[in-house]
Amino acid sequence: MKHFAPLLLSFCFLSVSGCRLAESSGSSGGITVGWIYSDEGKAAASIPTFAWLSDGTAVLHDRRRPANKQTLERLDPATRTRVDLVDAAKVLKQLEALLGKDQAPSRLGWPAVIDRGGRWGVYLFDGDLFTLNLSTSAISRITRTEAREKSPRLSPDGSRLAFVRKGDLYVWDLGRGVEQRLTSDGSDTLLNGTLSWVYWEEVFARRDLGYWWSEDSTALAYLRTDESAVTEMVYQGFEPNIPDLTRQRYPKTGGVNPTVRLGVLELASGKTTWVDLSKHEHEYIVRVKWLNDSRRLAVQTMDRSQTRLDLFFVNREGGPPTHILTERDKGWVNIHDDLYFLKKSERFLWASERSGYMHLYLYDLSGKLLGPVTSGEWAIRSAAGAVSWLRQAVHSIDEEGGWVYFTSIRKSSIEKQLYRVRLDGSGLERLTKKAGTHGIGFSESGQFYFNQHSSGSTPPSLALHARDGSQLEVVAPARPEIFSSLGMRSPEHFSIKTGDGFRMPAELLKPAGFSPGRKYPVIMHVYGGPAAPMVKDAWPSRTYFDQVLLNHGYVVFRCDNRSATARSKALENGILHDAWGSGELADLLEAIGWLKSQPWVDPDRVGIWGWSGGGSFTLRAMTGSGEFRAGISVAPVTDWDYYDTIWTEAFMKRPQDNPEGYERTSLVRKASELRGNLLIVHGTHDDNVHPQNTLHFVNELIRAGIQFEMMLYPGRKHGIRDDHARRHLYRKMLGFWKSNL
């Protein structure tokens, strides 16, 4: 249900050959569907992937290089020298011998894991593990099993590699070349060190963080999950003649969650000590982190209603947990990753929205609040991650200098800027100066950082900076000439004032040769979920299809309702008990009112579309108003009864606690009120928003005698990610808009 990369859908009512001909051009004919999914299109805005090593140097992988030249490089920030670290040709030749010519990769990509000591890279090929010696370019196969290995993680000292196979934890000794099985009771429903779907999706932000190495590399803390009592969903394929079935454990709202325990496994003895939280009522274990001494763990728990989060310290050897602090919120507490233990003093940093805004606070290890580090009517905010609900804003702590470095939306809610502030809350300073979005990655020492910068008009670049903000070198410059040659148009950013005075962030993209004296059709792209803005001053790599729409004469419009802006927790809480309900719709209709008042808008040719939560919002707008001539709803939740416990119950609570809210927001109960032409789309194996959502909604349309269009993508999940399906989706959408707008 969470915000997905904006994947627009299209359809050609022209002949197939005409459709292909119209989109065969690339750099000479503007951005096309074909170009978006070509190697050129995928790499056009790329910048090097990087990882800092403990010696202060960095490893880079640059997709801008020719495929046969792509390798791992080492950059020394002190001297600015950049050299190949690995002989890619040698590695690829070895992989061809190990995997076979047909299965071996054609280029050396970024590894799944890099040893921070700079000795090892770990790769996964077809579910098996391979280690790459970064000094010799020798690659070795670790596993050859029918079961797929996953979640590899190197120990801090680089001596061992942990991983998961069929619900059990294993460790590989890199020096001795020996595999050790650490747990033995794993199964389809009992998971050691790997997460159930709902924890992976909702708690750990699509990261399989089910275990954690101690800093001394002698123990693993891990989650043991039993989901045998969780309801099961089944998806049917289309092959062979008796189709295969795919099964998934998925807790529906109000239902039974997986039960989770935390254990500490000593590698020397193989013994697990279980953390006893039985005297502290909780439903979820939401974060685990080792303290610097490797003897204690910080454990965060949350109750079922998600209005209370508790932080405990527990000893590695066992014993009762020590309660440190509690966070409460009348709506729900947002989980974050901004917990940091200082190395030179008995203190820690903690993020909280207790003031209504996400800010940093300083505590001692007993849980005594020492004071705020940041404050004001603005919020710290993560600038990285593929999902909006990943919250990690702190990038470095200079304990000797007394500085904390973090990203924030203080300057503007549509920008991410790097700031620093002293631990006592004084000396707040913005280090990044260019407008737009800055993704930050500090070295371990904090002496240097990489800055990934882009804006709505500036393609991504990567630069090396000193920690005072001064730029030392542009590692990968922006390449505006590529997009200039394609005729790419930039958005106009502004705000729309609501009747009660709130300013909603908005953006417009207008076609080339735009004339205010003409009347244009407009396509509004929506999401609307809590703290998940669509309007961003960042390079629109995921919305290149906007440019195709512009080439066909459409204006593209986005506007964030107040709960989506991420400005404050108070705004987020506006959806409590009424998600994608009357408040969000009122904001959307004010935005549409402003749009239709523009003299260059054809008010009879306005469309709306969205994916996931945006698909839900599209149906909400088309059943709650007559403002839209047409709409496309992709993978919508149509009734909160059909979605998972953790996400839904945060703001809707359980169905038994809020029956009126579930009734009021149910879209299937509003299907008969649909106005405008609808295309509804779903992947048949969507394990996030199940196809039953679409099937129930369209069944109600059928009962009401309402015509609609529908597109199913066999075997695809929520993202409908493969290139063939994406191309089909874009073309499907373009044809739908042409026919209806």
C-alpha cells in the first residue's frame, strides 16, 4: 500500500507496428517508452554507488562506464586518487567457469555486502553465495544448494559471513572455509534471522534485518518468528496445466500477528539466550541495536495500537530488561533508526515527535533527558531510502567537536538539506547550499562525505566534501546535456492555499511550446498517504513518463494534501480513524478547484491516477466527486479489511475498535457512485495489496451496471517491475488518456 515508484501505464489504440514506430527513437526523438527502459535510459541519471571503508577510503561502482569497464574502484579522499580495485575481466572469466557461459553475468555489479575492512565483497548468483577477494580479484563459490541463501552479512572484523537458508541461520568462516549451522528449527513458518512479510514490509522498511552482529564479532542477536497462526493467502499461476500455487502468510487487520522473540546466540558455544520481555506488555519488537560495549542490546517494543513505544536495555548474558524511556502519541508512534550511542561518554541520541515535529534529544544511559539537540517548527528527515517510512536523518556524530550532522526539511518541505548542530542545541548551520535534495554518506571518521545532489531541473551528481561542507571534488558531474538533447521539461514548484490558510506544495509540468491562450488536458498524479509527499525538488528519474505525456500535449499536475507533506506529526495525525478519507479528499478538491480556475486548463479534460495508496485515492476522488473525466487506479486498497495489521492499524486501529471508520472509508461500498471512465490495474501475484481488493471493487461496479476497463498482469507483484510489463503499462496508459481526454 505504501508509495511505489510512480509507474505510469499506457496503451496504444494504434496498430502494434505504429506503436513501436512511434517509440523507437531515443536521444534524437525525445524521451520515449523505449528509451526509458533501454540501457541508455536506465544509466542516464546514474551516479556511482559507494561504500566507505574503515581505513577512510571508499569503494565505488560507476554505471557510467562502458559495461566491459565497470568494476569496483577505490577512491582516496585525502589525495583524490581513484583507481580500479578489482580486475573485472578476471572476475567475469572465473564466474563463467563457475556458473557456465549462459548463466554468468556480462558485467561486474555492486556486491550484496562489502567488508568494511576492504577485504571481501559478497555476491549472490541464483541463490548461491560467492566471495570476492578484493585484493586478488579471486572469486570463490561458498554454497551450492537447492535452497536459496539470503541476507548475507559480514562480521565487523571481516572474518565470518552470516546468512539465512530455509529459515535457519548459518555462518561461514572465511579463513577456514567451514560452514556452521547456528539454528536447526527453521521451517516455512518458523523463521530464524529472517523476517515475516509484514515485518519486512512495515517494520523494517523492506530490509531483511532479522539479525545483528555484535561489534566484537562473537555473537548474533536475532529474531525468531513463528507465523504458523497467521492467515494464509494463495495465488494461482497459469502454468503448467494444473497451475502452481504460491502461498503467503499475511495478517489481515484485526487478525493474528506473527509472534516474535529476540535471542542472543554465542558463536563459541552455539547457545542462545532468550530476552525475557514477558513482564512488559507488547505486540511488536520493532528495533534492535547493540550498545558499544557489545555486552548490552537496545530493544524497542510497541503495543498493538502503536500509540506506545518502549526502549529497553538488556544484557547479553540474560536477566531482566531495564526500561529506559517511553514514547507516546495519540495517533501512532513512527518507528525510526535515529538511536546512536556516543563512544566517549555515557550518553545517546534519540529522535522523537513529542513536540509534533521529529527532533533529536540527548539522554544519559539511565534514561535521563539531558536536553533537546534540535527544536522548532520543522522536522529532521531522511534523505535516503526507497520508501517514505524509512526514517533515519542523522549521518554523522563528531563527538570531539560536539557536532551532529543530519538532513532536514527545515528550508522547505520539498527539499532535503544537510545541517549540523552542537550537542547542546546551539550553532545550527546549513552546510548544503544548492536548492534541491541532498543524499549524504559520511566516512566512518566523519572527516569526509559524499553528497548526491539533484533538483527538479538538475540531474544527479556525486561530489566529495569535507565535513565543514566545502566541496573537494566532483566525482560524477551532472549530465544535463543528455536531457537537454531529449527536450526534457522541468517542473514549476509553488503552493496552493486552502480555505483555512494551509499551503499545499504543488508542481506543474507543461508541454514544450505551452501557450496560455490554449486549453490543455491535465493529468493529476496522486498518492496522499501519511508523510509520503509526491512533490519533491529532486530529479524525476522515476517519473520519466511525464515527459512522454508532455510530448502528447498533456499538462502533468501534483499537489500534496497536508497529511502527506511530512512537515509535522500533527498533520499526519489528521488521518486518524479516517485514512484516505474526507480530510484528504477536501484538500484534493481544493487543489482541483485551483487547477480548473486556470484559463489554460480545459475543465472537462482532467484525469487522475495513482498507484497503491494513490490507486485508492484515485477511486476515492472518482466516487467522492465528479471532477474527473477519467482515472487510472493501480493496485488499490479498496477496503481496509483487506490490508495488513501493522500499517492499517496504526491510523485506522483494529476493525473492532473503529467499525464506523472502516465502513466510512470502504471504497467497495462507494463503487456505485463512480463517476468518470476508469481503468483499474493489478498484478495477479500482488503480495502487498492483494488482488481481492480490485476484484471486490469491480464486482460492485458490475452489480451497479457501470462499465470500466481492467488490466491484469499475470504473476506480477505490487511493483509490476519487469521491463516487458512496464513498457506495456506505459503504453496502456497513454492510449487510455488519448481515448478519454
